[in-house]
Amino acid sequence: MRVRLRYVALAVFILTGIAAAVALAHMDNLPAFIMIAPGYLVQAWLFDTHRALGGFGYQVTMVGVSALVWSLLILSPSVAIRLLRRLVRRPRAA
């Protein structure tokens, strides 16, 4: 049975989104702050450039960016391994 990468990516994105949303509500401990740090960095950059979002936009930015960054970090090794396996298995043309 083969699992398609797009389904795994969607599941990982949803799970990291849930984790980031929970972390946003619990920013008083270090693991939660590490989870939400990418979104915090983007929100700080938006504040510095005078484009900061407030209220619900703040929360969406923090959770969305954190979920995207952590999903990419989690899925990057599997994508790299698949690419390397495809390159190794490819027959060479004469």
C-alpha cells in the first residue's frame, strides 16, 4: 500500500496547525514558544514594517506561519529521500 505524499502533507499541516493553536494559548512555557516561534518572527517583522495585524489576523498569522514552517521541516527529509531514490533507480540512457 502506497501512501500519497499530498495526503500525508495535509495531515501533517492539520496536526501542526492544531499544535500551533494550542501553543498560542499556552505561551508561558518553552515548548509552546518554540512551536509558535516562526509565526512570532513573521508577526514581529510585520510590526516592524508597520503592517502588523491585530486581533484575529494576529492569531491566524501566528498559527498559519508556524504550521507551514513546521510542516515543511517535518516533510523535507521524506521528500529528499524520495527524490534520491528516484534518481538512483532511474535507468541511464545509452
